[in-house]
Amino acid sequence: MNPALPLLLSVMLSKNGPATERCDLPSTLAEEIDGYRPVVRRILSAFDYGPQSGTTYRALAEFADHFGHRLVGSESLEAAIDELVAALRVAGVDRVVTEPVETPVWLRGREMAALVEPRHVPLDVLGLGGSVATPPGGITAPVLVVRSFEELERRSAEVNGTIVLYNPEWTSYLQYVPYRTKGPSHAARYGAVAALVRSATPASLYTPHTGMLDYMPGYPKIPAAAVTVEDADMLSRLAKRGSNVFVHLEMSNNHTHGVSRNIVADITGSVFPEQYVIVGAHTDSWDVGQGVVDDAGGVFIGLAAMAQLRRMQLRPRRTLRLVLWTAEENGLHGATEFVRRHRDEMDAVSLALESDIGTFAPVGLTTSGGDNTTACILRRLLTLTAPIGATRLEPANGRGSDVTKLEELGVPASVLLTRNERYFHYHHTRADTMSALSSRDLDLCAAFWTAVAYVVADLREMLPRG
Amino acid sequence: MNPALPLLLSVMLSKNGPATERCDLPSTLAEEIDGYRPVVRRILSAFDYGPQSGTTYRALAEFADHFGHRLVGSESLEAAIDELVAALRVAGVDRVVTEPVETPVWLRGREMAALVEPRHVPLDVLGLGGSVATPPGGITAPVLVVRSFEELERRSAEVNGTIVLYNPEWTSYLQYVPYRTKGPSHAARYGAVAALVRSATPASLYTPHTGMLDYMPGYPKIPAAAVTVEDADMLSRLAKRGSNVFVHLEMSNNHTHGVSRNIVADITGSVFPEQYVIVGAHTDSWDVGQGVVDDAGGVFIGLAAMAQLRRMQLRPRRTLRLVLWTAEENGLHGATEFVRRHRDEMDAVSLALESDIGTFAPVGLTTSGGDNTTACILRRLLTLTAPIGATRLEPANGRGSDVTKLEELGVPASVLLTRNERYFHYHHTRADTMSALSSRDLDLCAAFWTAVAYVVADLREMLPRG
């Protein structure tokens, strides 16, 4: 999930219940949807203790163990993209192409941090994506700890020459993200020489979380890194006691530009080949862990949906298009290029599905960009997936990352909702590995994704737009 | 908690309910216990939103931030012991001494591990306490993954020249510990050149857990380290797929001997000065994190109990003795020396209390070494601490670490029970920091500890022995 664009992000643990508008679908449409019950049951059965049970986890694990994480600009990302193209060919889709995406490239160098006053303690840090390097030999400076931008403003006279540590209370990712993205520039404005931010998580086992920063024009670019919750707490306690708190920070990152690739793979529609349902996820990841929670899990349930429809020889009326975006983490560059290149097709997209907030046990979908009838159609469709417990329809409330680029052009979109309470435990950390996922949950996500994509792509009419 | 002696360790998440023997305490004894209700209420009130509320966390945090972890042989441990002695003097105990303890000393050197085949991936490891070093330049060898000692035996012909990875399923710490302690020797027996073990935890965020190993006589001593759950899973998957899995391991530890100190501090009994209730915990820790879950939290609630009784000018009939053992983690050397030196007093110990499995919200006590009357007395006493929810009495089932050295000599013992479901998330890791503890929970533990220690030390009679 892209961390750089908070306004596009979700209140992930949203408490919003299902949209509760009254539904009066025409009986022919209701009957049309209900008519998919047998095929949906066959799809669900294939994954739910059927022949496909366990295959998604196994394939994803093999991929993750072979390629590891996939930072934009890395060889592993491009090799992984080649592998996914090959897998789609094997799956028998009608067409698979890659489309070039120009993107900034940021490569992490050696990183080292330590508390040096009042005593020496090594600090595990992860530099923020896009951060400039420190001067060779690093920076040693006193630490100023603030809980909020308000406190920074209030104490702006103390900032010059310090390393500012943002230690905001965790309430939600949405509330947190501005400290990571804009915090460095806000601190630099008052003369800070570097910035540290508390890691973005409600739960830590001394776990640093990286993510993108976003330098603001007109301010010096200062190096910035995330510290663990534990170290943020410690530094904060030391500062409160009036200790002189000095930290040494050393980072040697590298900025260039490069070209990566989106993957676009189609099962061509039997009746409306130039209308689309898009199933999306992103191939790139941060450069720690295995990048499977964010977002190879999403990639592999999309792949599983395409393969399963070919296996069942199900060809929907309109084209089912799997889009695997690149360069999501560093700013939605893949999705931006996709909509630029495919702008003329956007009016013909019935629905864009995205999985990028975890492939834990599926519970339903968000909806945005449609009207009341769209929501009613989706709600009726979700009665078909009741056997696996995925029946919930929620307003999007900003959830969605790459797919927001399509939403901006009026495309109705739905994001996969899962039991993702633990999502931010793993997000952008070394702990984003296969151990965080369950084979059973991936099966259910793959089953759900296949069923939803197929039915929406096969309905006689496109979904209405709002 | 000492990890080297599994038989002395607990099934920490024991499902055993309270001992359910029928209680027919003599009415005078029952009334005597009930008579403490007012003083217990005063004690609880002092910590529970009273004047002592928050003080234990603040003092512990200052201690932890100032001294950090406290490995046996480190300067920080000895400086911390000096500080605790000074704090006990300030608290106004009648007597505080240190007693020398000879102990092996193991110092971690540089550690580095990486998967080198089928691809290069750095592995975060923590060498096991007591491990020998690798040869300079390290060891590179194929990895043999086994789930159990049974599998090692079955595959003994494959072991020679390999690095054996023990990857047992997590069921309980008790089931796990033999792999860490005896695993290296079992593997060396068949020619392994090093051993890795899966970290001991039900929950990981790429978190390595250290702990003691125990070389068996007659086998080569091979270097051994813990890998994270995530890496154990990955290595296991790679091996199952038939990949050639090679790991590089480099460790440069140092073994010597040294002298540390137990702390013994008394509030002298008003009527039976030569009878004792002991309150125990250990000062040393592993050399990662801050060593507060294991076990500075236990130290500080003991300290809080002593200080609070002096503050309230409560002097129990028999001597209340705080014992802060050293050298627990590397094999209960402090407790062993304590019982050697104080053997003659062991018959005069009414009860030994220990806190070493976390200072989370208190729920009650274990009991061992007493008879049915002992259990009934404790159960009646625990009705007095109902206002803070600590009323449970459970059979010890092996719970206890240093205190087991006293139990072996017939001393009745009770271990502090807390809501410690998360104990093994932090145990022996970099995440064992103040962030794992709560001020409120420490207040309740301190209140409970003060009340229990005072009442048992003040009862007219010693607790009966079994």
C-alpha cells in the first residue's frame, strides 16, 4: 500500500457498517445475479478444500523465497515481473504485455544509528524511502522530541541544529502518515539537521517500519529514518527527564531514475471485448521482508483468479483484465502511467478491483464511484459468497491505493476487505514475510476474487456510475 | 527467567484451575487472616490510584534507561547492583548486604549470518548464551532442517558437515527448551558443524530470541544461534523444495569467569527476627533490550514492597527479606550460592515469593512445598486482594526459577501469577523494554506483592510444610 498519499488512504480499521440504502433492484437483474449461484459455488469449492486448496500459498511462497523483496530499481523486481508474465502465459490468458513506467529509483545504503548521550545504545532504524544521505561520517546532534506538529510549532525556537523526533501517539495510519511524509520538511524549516519518526504501528517487537517521505519544495532536504516504538519511547523518556540526548545517524542512500513495467493480462470478453473489469495489485515492495502482505498476496490472488477461470473455461462477457502495477510504494507511478496510457478505455471499465490492504480472511468489498444501484448489485452479489463469510459492503472511505488513479477518472472501484487488524504489525517491515499469511486465508481470498471478478465481468450490463 | 533448566520451568500458560481442596481452617486462624483486611486495603489504596501510583514504572524506567541490559560479567550489571543497594538504603531497610557469587561469564561478540544458497539473504540471529565462537571467517555449510529430535535420529546419516536447524512446532516453552539447550550437542554427536534453532515464541515480528544452551559432556562444542520464526519457516520451505540451502554463520564470543553479587536486604522481624519471608527476583538479564520483563520488573516490585512497608512503618513479626539474585540467566548461579551460604536458615523460611514470569496485571499466586493448610491460608489471604482482582491460587506445576533452589530444600514457595500471555513475545529479545510494561500493571503488582509479603511475614505461625 502506498504510504505517501494519506488522503488516498484508508481509515483501515473503519467502523463503518455496510451501506444501508434500500435496494429495489429490477427483478430481472436480481434474478440474473442469483443465477450465478451455481457457478460461484463451483468456484468457491475449487479453493475451499477443493483441488486449488493450498496452491496460492505454495506458489506465493515459492515466489517470495526466490525473489525476496522487490524495490523499484532492483533486479529482483524486474526478474519477478518476468516470472509473473511467464506464469500468466502458462495460465493461458489471451494476452499479456508489459508497459514501461519511468520512475524515480531510491536505493538504501548502509544505515546506522545510535544513542550516544547519555549512554551508548545502538538504535535499529530504517531510513525513509526517498531520504537523502547524511554527510559521510554521519550526523551527531541533540534530539528534540515532539508529539505533534503543534508542539513543533510551539518549540520552533529550539529546533535549529537538532534531530527532531516525531513521537505521535498511534491512533490510525491516516493520522500518522503526515509525520513521516511531511515531518522532515517541517523540521528542516526550523533548522533541524535530520528527522526521526516513531514507526507506524500499534504493535511492536522492536520493529522499525519504513515508508515514503515527501520533501516539500523550498525547504532543505534532511535525512530521515524511522525508529522503533521502543526507542521512540526511550528517547522521549530521556528527554522528559531533562537529559542531554544525542543521537548519531549515518545513511548513504542513492537516488537515480529507472524504468520498470506494469503487467496487463487479459481474458478477452466473449460479447463486449472492449469493456473491462480490472483486477489490480502491485508487484513492487519495500526492500525489507518479502513484501507479501504488501502486496504480493494481492498479486497472487489476481493470478489465481485468472488461472482458475481459464481452468474452468469460463469466459465472461466483457474482458477481465489483471493489472499488476509497479512503482506503487514510491508514489503510484505505475498506476499514473497506466491511466495515462489507457485513458480512452476508462469509460469502458465496469469495475476496478484492488487488493492492497492484506490477504487475510476475506470479509467483503468497499464500493466507490457507483450509485445506489451499483451498491445494490454488489450487495446482492455478496450473498453468493456467504458460504465463505465474505458478505460485507462498506463505503470506501478513501481505501485504495493504485485504484484511486482510476477512481479519479470516474471508474467504480472496490477494494478487498479482509480481517486485517494485524496489517500494520507487518507493513513495511522485515516481518512482512510468508509467516504473516495463512494458506487457508489465501485460498478464501482467491476464491472470493475469482467469483466477484467473474460475475461482474459477465453481467449483461456495466455497473452504473455515480 | 532461567531458560536452561526446563524441568524447573513452568507450563506458563497452564490451564490448571485453582487447587480445590476443601478448607477447614481453624476459626482463629481464619479470623486472624481476615483481620488484615484493613491494612491490606491501605496498602492496595496506596498504589491503586493512591500516592504510590505510577512510581514503580517511573523508577523502573529510569533504571532501565540508565543501565540498559545487564548481562553477567558486564559493568552495567554491577553498576545496577550498586544502585539497587543505594535505593534500598534510601528506602530505610534495616540491613542490606551484597554477597559474592562466582559465575561463568559469556560475552557476545560480532554475530553475522546469511543465507548464501539458493540466494543471498541476511539472517538476523542471536547467538545462544554459552555458545563457542565460529572459526575466524565463519562457517559456511549446507543446512539440514529437522522438526524434532526424532527426525534428527532418523536422518542422522545426513547430519555430518551440516548446520542443523531445529524448527519445532511451538506448543509451549517447556516443550521447546530442550532444542535450544541440548540441540547443539545432539547435532554435534552426528557431526554437525553448527546448530540453529527457531526462536522460542508463539508470535514474531522478525524477532530473534536468545537463551542459554547447555553443552553435553563428550560431544564437540559447536556454535549455535537462534534464528527468527520467519527465517526458520523460510529455510524449512527451501529445504522441502529440495533446494541446496547453504548458510554462513560467524560468531566471536568470549568465555571467562567473574564474580557478581546477590543483594540481601532485610526488614527485621519484630517478634521472630530469625524467621523469614523471602521476596525474590533477579538483577541480571540477557544482553538485548532492557531486561525489564525478565526481570527488572520483578526486582522493582520487590523494592516497592520494602519501601512501602517502611513508609507505612509496618514491621512484620518475622523478617521480610528481599533477595535479588544475580547470574540467573546463565544457570541460577546466584540462587545456588544463596542457598549454600544460607542453608541453615532455610528451615526458618515461612514462604519464598518470586516474580520472574512478568509483571503484567496480577492474578494470584502459585503454591508449592506446603500442605493443604498452607493452600487454605493463601487462599483466604487472596480474598483480601480481591479489590485488585488477584485471587487465584494454582499449583506451581514447575513454575519458578531461582526459587526452585529453595524449594529443593523444602521451603514453601509462591510465584507471582500475572496476565502474561504475551511474556514469550518479549522474552530474551530486543523487545524486552519498558514499552512492553504498563504503569498500571506495575502498580497492581507492587500493591499485591506488598500485601502478600506483609501478611505472611506477620502471621502468628509459619506456613506449614508439605
